[in-house]
Amino acid sequence: MGHPLSEDTSPEAERVQLDILRRLPPWRKVQMVADGWECSRELALAGLRQRHPEASELALQRRLARLMLGDELALKVYGNP
């Protein structure tokens, strides 16, 4: 099977996991990726709120955009603050 995907998962458990993932319909795989993306976005936003409690929601969204897109692209997309 090659290199393990996770060091703390046995090869047999990994085979079972991959078999389950292969059987999922495409829409479900897309949904899992979208859920993971949303979760990471919410966690990043929570971290920004904790570090910048005085910031407005708009300022937090701009900071998040800079984290996710980089300064240059965030500036192109959202303009100057």
C-alpha cells in the first residue's frame, strides 16, 4: 500500500478507512471537504477574535481573508480597509 497516511493508525484500520472513503458517493466526499473547510475557517476566526477582542466583525473578516488568501490577493479582492 505504500507509506501510511497516519503514523498512529494501523495498516488494517487504514485499509478499512480507505475502503469506506472509496465507496462514498462523490457528493458526500465534496460535503466532507466543505465541512472541513468551514471548520478550519471557524477555528481561525475564533483565534482571531481571541487575539483581537476589540476588532469589528468586518476587521476580523479582513484579517481572515489575509490569512487565507495572503496579503496581495486579499487586497485585490477586498481593497484597502
